[in-house]
Amino acid sequence: MKRFLLIWIGVCFLLSCAEKVGAVSVSYPKDKEVLSADSIMEKVIFFAPFYERIVDSYKAELYIKGKANIRKKNHIIRFIPSMFRIRKGVKEYMMETYSDLNFTAPNIYDQKVKASVGTASEFWELDGRLLEYFHINIYSSTLLYDKLLSPLAPNAKKYYTYRVDSVMGEKHDLRYKIRFMPKSKSFQLVGGYMIVSDNVWSVREIRFSGRNEMLRFNNLILMGNVGEADEFLPIHSSVEATFKFLGNVVDGNYTAVLDYKDIVQRDPSSIRNRVEKTKYDLTESYTLRSDTNAYLRDTTYFNSIRPIPLSPHEQTVYQDFFLRRDTLIWNKKPKNKNLEFWGEIGDALISRYTVDLAKMGSVRCSPIINPFLLSYSGKNGFSYRQEFKYNRIFTGDRLLRIVPKLGYNFKRKEFYWAINSDFDYWPEKRAAFHINVGNGNRIYSSDVLDELKAIPDSLFDFNKIHFDYFKDLYLRVRHSWEIVNGLTLDLGFSIHRRTEVERSEFVPNYPVMPPVKSTNTATGGSSFFPNFDPSILNKFRHAYNSFAPRVSLSWTPRQYYYMNGHRKVNLYSKYPTISVDWERGISGVLKSSGTYERIEVDLQHNISLGLMRDIYYRFGWGKFTNQKELYFVDFANFTRSNLPVGWNDEIGGVFQLLDGRWYNSSREYVRAHFTYEAPFLLLRHLMKYTQYVLNERLYFNALAVPHLKPYLEIGYGIGTHVFDFGVFASFANWKYQEIGCKFTFELFNR
């Protein structure tokens, strides 16, 4: 009796508190104790890794409805690559899609759009980013493809606080509404609530909101019911987002409904059998990618399949669009071809676009005027890059790809160009021909000048001899073939023509006099310069050619892949990639001079540690041997890129402060690179501006060449939505050298 009385008093007390705050609707069963938020979350976090992997695969029909409202705009909106085309006088846009969706654990989503209808044909240019908000496993440690740290992560209590907002339901269906709040300001943390079922500790509903520099979003995900096949899967999702950028404001609202047809939950024995049977072939997870059926765009068809009806306002948006379209068709005026031409030029300058060439393929282009293709480093100054892509698919999934690239370095005032072409003629074996042509780095060659200076210094005026830097025009032809899964063999050759940047003049210091036979018959030299052999001048030319056959072997153990029709597409591996590259220069072919052998070994690996933490490392060794008149030391892996590109952040994996002459001055090298990337590494993200930091990175680069033992770079960097920045300190032979930085725009490139 006393026990019942105490419980009754406690329940009445809680109910009175709930009425005061107006936030709780409680009906506690007599044999249930009140749990704290931390104790509830301990159970939810404990079961989350199991629920994350419980669904092995599923097939579903996915309906997405999207709406956009242009609240504010200016001319800058046209520079945004992912923005759809804005029509004059139109503020509201709408689009619907109906798709087949396949999922295969752990994180493979494949979507084929079967039907679409809407008021803007380019509306779903944004779908690559929007789908991140619908392809969510709420039990994962991270959300939005490792962009957000989940409140269900194992270490989430370090970054979130929790409280019980309300308790709902009956004795056998008790549910807790848990609020979660980030402990510090950061774009990688979110706030919101989740509704958790008692006993099973699975999530019925979750809402989380967050932001970055340009986007504020609010996600609501409804899960299936306890005991149903879709208990651990989302059945309804909605996203509200506001995009703000330099005075432009766009509101978006997106709704997704999933209808599951086939859900397969994890069975350890069947999974082992399937993995053993298919090895590393994940084709079953990517079968929809080979479907090339055209979209259906029939509004009548959509009316029959739409799972949620349109609101009256949405129907008005469609009616206004079709009425406006039909009016424009009937009242179409003759085109002013001059204005049309300059309008197309304007689009090319500031908009991303694709040119379809009927049956000849398509050309994909980035905006020509795009400040976000700039990069900066203290050593190389500002650089700008641009590329175009031409693709044509033939029968049997054979592919022709041509990619012209342009670039300019403002500090060195050097223009770079390259054309890379590939023809995949046997896609099942990744067999292809590759032809690359372009102008490479201005290569440094001190050996030519050193040999010239070995001649008596009174013979030539060295102020008129410029053998320091040479321009490089190259042609590379190779054939690649994947012998077995993960093992690739490349065979080919390379041709270089290197010419002086500034033409030299071999002007004698003294008047030329008739040669007189030397009395020293042993040397055969001149009476004026008894140790000088005139034939040595044959080595010194204004241009040098080279021809070299090349063999490269690359191996990635346990390479996962899928077949896209006839095409084999490699995905990832948990093991490093190791490559061996051998080249032999042959003199006399195509007026080439010099004989040499080059061999290089390279190893690269990316290790994911989870919770948005990654390690990247790289080791390499290279050496030139059997050299004769080797005036240009030009390695394949240890080279200064004229427009540097590193790993995922375009900063790691390369030397940032190393003088360009060292790349071509040593006949042997050993190198190592290490990058560690993680959020909340050094910055606590408590201040006003540090909340913009997405990731922090630690860099370590090391090099050993004959005159640098060693050369070291130690760096720290940050990554944001807009840019990546790194600062480095260099040391040569254990002595401090300098501090420099690297800056790259990342806006719209992630």
C-alpha cells in the first residue's frame, strides 16, 4: 500500500509539472521507472551500430517533390554552377520525380529516375546534393555522407547534451521524445529531437537542423513501426532549406515518400555465402545504372502514381507554367540571331553547360569566368585552371573521352595546356588507348651548364648562354589493360622536345683565329686552348629530343567493383595501391639524344577511421641509372605540377614550399607524405569564426635527395565550404628555411 501511494504521489507530481510547462503528456505504467535522458541515450547509442547494419538490402519506389521560391536575386546568381536557369518574372518553381531505388549495405544507393515533370528542366541539377538529405541511415555515426556528426555516434556525448522533452504512449508502447543540443557552435553538429521506442530502443522519428555558410536546413525523417519490416528504414522525409549567397535568397522545400518492395535483413550465414560467391563484384548493387530508358514526362501519368496529392497552390504553379509556356509558343517572335549569339556567349562565360552534338557525343563545360577555379600558394602564386570534357559512347559501352585543359600561372606568367584522350575499346577488362599531349613544366637542367663550364672559361661569354630553364613539349602514348582484378599493366612511350626559354648565343670571348695544330698530339687540342676538344660543342643545342619506351604495373589488392553494362568500374579497396614504373631512353630515335633508365616505386593509401577521421599516406622512391648525356632529370611521380592538385583537399600529398629546381636536379629520391584529417582537432569551435571550420588537417612531408638529407615540411590546415587553407614550415638539412601557405577555393567544388 505504501509503495502504491508513493508511486501515485510521484505520478501526480510529474503530471502537475507537465501541466505547468505544457510539454509533457505522460501516462507512466506502475512498474516503469522514470529514465534520465543520459540513460536512455546510452541504450540507444549501444544498439545503434547493430541497427545501422541490420538491413542488408532493399528495393523501393521513391517519390520526391521539390519546390523553390526565389525570394531575392541579383546577377551573381548566374555564377552559381549548381543553380537552375532562372526565368524572368518567375519566382516559384516545382519539380517531381519518380524513381526506382536500390540499397545495398553498407552505403550503396543506386537510383534510376523513371519519370519527371516540372516547371524547370534544370531543376534537378541540384539532385546530387539533395539526395544526400534522403539517403540517410539515422543509426550511422555520421549524417549526409560524413558531413555531420550524428547524435547517435559512440562519442556523441562529448559534443551533445540530451534532455527528456516528453514521454508518450501506453505501457507496452512507451516512447521518449529526446532533445539533443550541440555543446559548441559548429557546422558539423546539429540540433533537434528524436522519438525513441522503449524496450527496443529504436527511433520512430528524428528531426535535425543545421547550417553552413550558405545553407540552413531542417530535416524530418519518419521511420517504420516497431515489428514491421521497415522498422529501421525511413518511410517519409522532408527537407526545408534556405540558400543565401551574396544577396541571393532561395527557399526550398522537398518531400520524399518511399514504398518498399523487397527488404532483406542481415543473415550472417547468407552474407558470408554471398560474399564468398561474388568476391568483390558489387554489380547487384548497381544494376540500375545500366538502364538507359528515357524519362517519362507525362502529367497524366504522374496524376496516377503521385502518393500525396498536390495542394491548391501547387496546382496553380503548374497551371501558370503551362499557360505561360503555351502563350510563348503561340506568340513566338522571330529570333534576333545577333542577340541570341551574344546571349549564348554570355551563358558560356558564367554558366556550366552541356553541348549535345547529336550522335557525335556531348561536351561538358564549366563556366569560363569562375573565380572559384583559382588557387594560391606562396611559392607558386595564383593559378587558374579550366577544363572541358567531350564524351561519346559507342556500342558495347566503348567510350571515347577527350579532355582539353587550360591553365595560367600569374606569378611565373606561364600558360599551360594539355589534351588528354582515352578510348576504352574493351571496357570489361578496362583496356584502353591513351594519348596525352601538352606543354609540361619548365624544366631545370644545371648539368648542361656544368659541362659547358668545364671548358676553359675564357672561351665563351656565359652571360649570353641560358641553359638554366627549358620549355617542355610532350607526347605520351600508352595502352592500359587490367590483367586480373586490381592488377593493371601499362605499355607505351613518351616523346619530349625541350627548348631553351631564352635562346643562347655561343659568342667567343676572343676573336676567332685560324686553328693551329697543337704540338701536343696526345690531346689533339688547339694551340690556343690545348685541352679543348671542339667535338664537345655537339652536346650543346638549343633543343633536345628524347624518346623512351615505358612499362608500368599497378596493383590494388581486393579491389571492389561493379559492372555498368559491359563497363567495369572500380570502386574502392581497404588496401594500398602499389605501382612500379620503368622507362628507358633510347638515343638516335626521332633525333633523340641521351640514354638512361628510370625506375620508380610508389605506394598510396587512404584509411578511414570513422567519425569523419581519415589518414592519407604515400611513400615513393625513384632513380635514374645507366645515364649518358642525361641533361634532364624528369621523374613521373616526383614532379612539380604546374597547376598543383593533391589529395581530396588539393593540398596534401605534394610539397608546397620545395623549390622547383630540386625536382630536376637529383637522380635519386625518397619521399613520404602523411595527412591526418579530423574535425575538432585543435580548434574548439567556440568562437564566432571557428564554427565555419569543417575539418582540420595535420601535414607531414619528407624528402631525401643527395643534397637534401632531409627536406621536411610540417603543416596545419583547415577546410571550409568556401576554401581550403594550409600553412607550412620547411626545413632543409635540419635547418629552418621558411613559412608559406596554400589557398584553394572549394565553393561548389565539394
